Amino acid sequence: MATVLLMSLQINAQTNMALTTRQQALVAIAANEAKGNIDGLKAALNEGFDGGLTISEAKEALSQLYAYTGFPRSLNALGALQQVIKERTEAGKKTEPGREADPLPNDYNALKQGTEVQTKLSGRPFNYDFAPQTDYYLKAHLFGDIFARNNLSFADREIVTVSAISALPGCEPQLLAHISGARNMGVTDEQLRAIPAILEQKVGSEEAWRLSKMQAQFFGEEFHEGKPVDFNVWPKGNPNDAYAQYFIGNSYLADMGGGIFNVTFEPGCRNNWHVHHKQVQVLICVAGRGWYQEWGKEPVEMTPGTVIAIPAEAKHWHGAARDSWFQHLTYHKDVQPGASNEWLEPVTDEVYNKVK
């Protein structure tokens, strides 16, 4: 994750105690459930139980999430919860059962109640006329049957929802809507701003980045941090000091063995124009998003799985997109006697900014 955002999250974690211990646990539980990270979920459950979270609250959060992440993830998570309870019982650890939700009155009307709850969350009446059946499910079941269960507050439920959607790539419009909905349901701005730090610490950098970006958009703030990558998959390596003079921005190098290196570029970082004499360079994008360009040709976008074999003697450059970290493996083949690299002029901002 970019340094500025990481420092901001660390400051939030140190100075902002707006989220209670159990709410912090709900953040990690929800996001790990949505991500499908069972080991992370178990750790979050144990930490939550040690901090006062009850079995009833954990069960309720994981049950609610089927409406946002699907039954498979929810059922897997509930199975993990059962395992954690069993292991804690066998280890003699205290786990509070908590209280179950109060029974609903005999005249309870799920559609009426859910419509009221959805209106409060949305800040206005909401009708999904395009798909009336989905509109009914949202009102009667999600915001009616589920939200009517009072062993979690509305605010806690929205903390759970925001945290889970932060772990779902491609769901940014829903995340933005639930940032607004969380505020309408009693989650304070301080509590919302505290969530990314918990995600960074207990779930992952991408989840924290996604929520931070949507929060900045919601509050009308500038946000320039590039999308991070998971360095647990492909190592970041050490600062690429030996070649730093040939790069604009910071890059990192990890020796993978067998003549293969993983190169990591921070957002906006690119190397100079250069030529590989008497050898072919192969690039394989493994994470993030970047660009490759040969002299006189259009840039080629690189995303995970993109493979480029650069002909010997071709003048070219490669580097990260301005809004994303970028990692590629590199090695040389068809190496001839006298093979060498020739570093040339930098890729100017004028050239780089033409890449869309």
C-alpha cells in the first residue's frame, strides 16, 4: 500500500478509538467472510470472543451476510464458527453465548417494517421497479425479517455490511450507497473512518484501499493512492537501488531463482527507454496493472496473465499504471554471446501521461 495511505491508516488506528473492541471484531469477521478467508475469519472470531463479542452476535452477523455474499460463504463461515466454539470449549476458554433476538409480535408485517427500515437507510423511499421481486426480497426479507432481529443494532449491521462489501471487488456502487446508509443508521463519521485501519491490519491492503477510496469520494475529498497488490502472493523484494537511476519512482526486486526476477513498481513508476541487445526479454504480469510500449507503437496494457516477449534490439519501456501497483516476472531467453542492456532517456511525463 502506498506510504501516505498506510501512514494515515496507522494514525487512525492509534488515535481513533471510535469503534469498540466488539465492533472492530465485526469488521474483521465480515470482511474475512466475504473474502472467503477461513483462517482469517477464525482468528477474528477468537479475537472478538476474547474482547466480549457473543456467540449470538457472531452468528447473527454471519447469517445476515448471506444476503450480501451468498449462502456458500455464509454457510462456510457458520461452519468455521462452530469449529471455533468447539475448540474454545475444549481449551477451557470462556465464550459468552449472548442473547437471542426477541420474538416478533403476532401482527408483525415484514414488508411494512422493511419498507420503513429501507427508507431510513436510503434517506428516501426506494422502489426497484425494474425487478419487483427483488424489491420485495429487499424490503420484506433483508430489511424486514433480518433487520428486525434485535440482537444486533442497525449501526452494527451496517458496519458488518460496509466491511463485507469492502472485500468484494466490483461492488463499489453498493459500497458507496452503504457508506451513506451506515450514517443514516447511526454509524458516526469517526467510526466509518476507523474501519479501513482495521481492514488493513486484519484483512488486507486492497480492502482497506477500496473503502478509503469510496469514503474519499463520498466526502468529496481528494484520493491519489494507487491500488495495492497482495505481497503475500508475489514478494515485493528489496528496493531496486542498483537500477534506481534508470527508474522514475520507486521499484523493488525479488530474486525468484533460476534467472527469474519479480519486479514491483509503485503507482506511476516506470523504467527508462532501454534496449536488450542480443537477447529476448520476457515479461509476465502477475499482479496489479501496468504498461509496455515499444518505440513507435501504441502502449499495451498489462494485467495478470499478460505475457510479452520483447524482441532483441527493440527500444521500449514498462511500468505501473498511475492508479495501481504493478508486478511482473522477467527473464531473458535466446541469449547470444555479447548480450547486454542499454539504458536510454527517461520516459517523460508528457509521454507517460498520454497512456490512458
